[in-house]
Amino acid sequence: MRLNTTIMRITMRSMLSRKRALLLIPMPLLLIVLTVLCANSSSIATAEWVEVLIGDLGVAVVLPLTALIIGTSVLGSEIEDGTITHILAKPLPRSEIVLSKLVVAFVLTMVTAAVPLGITGAIAGSNSFAVALLVGCTVAALAYSAFFVALSLLTRRPLLVGLIYVLLWESTLSALFKGIRNLSIQQYAISITDRIDNSDLLISDLSVTVAVVMSVVFTVVGTLVASDRLRSFNLTGEAA
Amino acid sequence: MSDLTSARTGVIHDIGYQRYQGPRLGRDYALRSLYTYSLRSAFGLGRSFKSKIVPMTLGAFFIGPALLFTVLRSQGLETVTYIEFPAALTIPSVIFLALVAPELVSRDLRDRTLPLYFSRPLSRTCYALAKAAALFSALMLLLSLALLIMYLGAVFSVEGGLTGVLDETGDFLQGLLNAAILTAVPTSLSILIASLSGRRVLASGMVVALFMITAPVSTLLQEAAGSEDLQRLAGLLDPLTLTSGVTAWLFDVENYATYLTETSPYGLLYTLAAFILTVGSLLLLVLRYRKVAS
């Protein structure tokens, strides 16, 4: 398995061209601004705003939503535009295409979501909390990216499935049924953060072993499924 | 221009095509057609089976809970009322708006079909309002269907004869009115946001981000607010808390937004804010289409 720099460069360029790149900035920016405001406010306890801002907003919304938009676009926009044929016509192993796309999606998600979250962590608590949050979110960014890239090849409506996963499965259902947390990437991020840092700002009852193993499973299975789907990709597509 | 006319050498020959002599159907007809077409496309009607997957899945998220609540109620358990129902389905509603709003407006922007619309008697304002109305009707249709299921389930098991049925009908109609009020704010916001991007993925992301980011921010401000007054004002930031506040004030619901009582000035403020937000986003939508490159 190798990476193809040309595919990566083209993907990066299409993701960051013109106004499109600007749309990825407001969410992390808002997160950091709010964190700075809260850190300087005396009327609210740190534990309280960290839970809402980093837990409910950062890890539960900004990270998965960024990963969803980017992950479903790296291959999805090429499928939608029909330019995927140019890539598929080249004598490249499908795994190389998927891997290159995945790396771009991961790097972009990390830069636009995981790193800002790490910064908020640094503002909120100690450096160790920042590192823990960065590691947790980076692992989650990788798992999310692989999952959403695979999703964009498995279904014609990756956004529907992705939104249902993020909003219903991870946020709503996992609060009702604890077992669902074993299949929630968001919980992996929190669990890993909780394990590395012991300041108890973010708490998860999911074991860190499960979190790490399942993150690897999501990443590997996502990549393999995506490669496999691209191998038997149907170019005719749907009738509009 | 004068140069062109003087140097004109070509002649348009009449090659015998028949002119259209029938009635012109005009702007209203075009508006109606666009509205119907948009509403149908929201549910994938008239499209391939694959386009129906999204609306059918989303429909299941509305009908499923409605059936569940009906069954629970027939067993004598206390469940969600007609008034509380739309708020209980916030997440499915947000997903619906995030997927359907871009379907209605982003495609036209991306495929550059707008000039085709505007070359008809249909004005830009009409186009914008027809799309907004279609999105509103689409969500409203799902909510009313779900409420209707709950109503039918209740009406056949209600006790107290005719008065019971009449009471139930009153509650149901109130629920419908409430759903319409609650739908107006998020739909007008969503269609405005979606009209900003021709890429459906981005448009969907922005719609979700709007609802999912304002909610925690509003919660945070409510917690951080020093006084009770500030706390109530912070609720205005989140469109969904805002609409809950309107419901609480109009229909005197105790369950959520408990700080809004009928005597408080905030209920009126919330309602006014909801009204301004709806009208404001529609105005911005019209302005957006006045300028949009076509």
C-alpha cells in the first residue's frame, strides 16, 4: 500500500479551493473564541463550561461534522462530478487511491477540528489535558475519516447515514442505551482523553482498551471496505 | 446598437411555424407549478427509487415515534402530547431540513438552472418564496401525518364519549397550529443557509452546524449568565429553544422552558423574536436571490 502524491495534491486543492476552505474555518474559530471568553469569565465553573463547550460542542458536533463534510467529499465530490473516472482509468491499485484520499481527509480533519480542540484544551486546563484531548481527537479523526470515506462508497446518500450516525446514534441513542457507546467514535475520543489526562474534565465510562481497539477496527475496516467497494465500482451511477 | 442595426444584413424568414395562440397561464401558474414540483421533489416523488430512500428513511423517523407514542398511550401510559411532539423530534427534523433544503435550492445553483426559471414570468422573489413554502410544507406534512396517527389512535380509545372526542380534536388542532409555528422558524433559516452554497454537502453541513452549534452555546450562556433576566435572554440565541419558548408561552406548557410563564414578558419577547427571525430570513432569502449569479 502506497500513497499517491498526485491524487493527494489534487484532492487537497479541490477541498481548499476558493470559498470552500473558508467554510471550514468558522466552527473551530467559534470554539476557540468561546473558550477564551469562558476562561476569562468568573461566573461559570471550569468543569461546567468544559463539559458543554468541549464535550457537547467540540467533540460531539464540531469534530464529527467536520470529519463528515470532509470525509464524504474527498471521494464523494469526485463521484458526483464524474471526475472519478479519470482516477479509476489510471493504472493504480484501488487501495492506493483510497489510502491517498483517506490521508488527505484525515489531515484536513485533524487541522480543522482536532488541533483547535487541543488549543481549547490548553486554554481550559493544563498542558496534559491539551495533549490528551489532541491525541483523543486525532484518533477519532482518523476513525471518523475512514468510516465516512467508506460510507461515501457504500451508499449514494452518505450524508443521510452520516448525520443519522452522528446525531441520532452517537448523541441521542448512546445517552439512552449504554451499550451503544461501544460503537461510538465520539466516546472513543473522550475515553482516550480521560485515560491520558487525569484532571477529570472529561469523563467516560468506556474502557480505554475498547476505545483503542475499536478505533483501529473502524479505521482498518473502513479502509478495506472502501478499497473493496472502489474495486467493483459501478460507473453508470444512478439516473438523476 | 445603431451600428449593428445599420450593418444588418441577415433576414429572419417566416418559415411557417405556427404561433402559440392559446391562453397564457402566467405567473401564478408558474409559481404553483414550482411549489408543487419542489414539494414533490422533497419526497423524491417523480424521481427514481433511489431518490426516495432519503425521504422514506426520514419519514420513518417521524412515523415510528408517532406509532410508539400511540401504542404507549393506548396502554394507559403517560406520553408526549401533541404540543410536545415536534420538540421531541428535534433531531429528525434537523436531519430532514439539512438534507431536503439543499435538495431544493443547491441543485439549481449548482446546475445553473436559475436563468431558465427567471426567463419565465416567475420572478426571483416568487422563486425564493416558493422554495421556502415547499420546505415548510414538506416538514409540516410529515409532522401532521405523525400527529394524525397519534390522533386517530387516541380518538378510538378515548373515554368520555363525544366530549372526549371533541376535547381530543381540540388538542390535536392545537398541536397542528403549534407544529406550524415551530416549523416556520427553522425552515426559513435552513432554506436561507442552504441557498448560500451550491454544494449540497456543504449546504447540509452548514444547516446542521447552525442548529447544533447554537444549542450548546445558548446552554453555556444560560449557565454563565449572572441574573435570571440574562439567562432568559440567552435562550433567544438557539432557534430551537426559541421556538420551545414560544410554545410554552402560547400553549402554557410546563414541561420545558419552565421559566416562561404566561405573565412573564419573555414569552411575548420570544414570540416576537421568532416572528422577526422568520420574516428576516425570508427577506434575506429574497435579497439573496435578487443578487445570485444566474
